[in-house]
Amino acid sequence: MSRPMPKMKTHSGAKKRFKRTAGGKLRGRRAYSSHILEKKSPKRKRRMKRPVAIAAPDRGRVDELLGKGR
């Protein structure tokens, strides 16, 4: 009797950092937004608060961590 393959687990760190939108896109926190904020303008810091779409080159990697099979 053959046993089925074990299920892939979702990466715990990734599920806390990324979220899939209703349209299937990935959203995450913007880079460079957590420290050395004194020299950044208020406008730039406000923009950094909002989540952004994950860049195309990184999308495949994040999909894999979130458990989207290929």
C-alpha cells in the first residue's frame, strides 16, 4: 500500500507578512520603512505606511512560501 505525499506547510513568517488580495495579487509591507526615519520626509513616510503589491520577480518565491502549488 502506498502512502500519500505529506502536505506542504505554509511558511509561518510569510503568512504573517504577506496577504493575498481578492484579485489574487500579493500585498506586503514597503521596504526601508522601519528605521532611519529622521532623514526621510513626512510625505515619504506616509506613503510607506500603505502596503504595496509584491514585485514580479519576488512573486513566485512568496507564492511558494504561502503554499500555492505550481
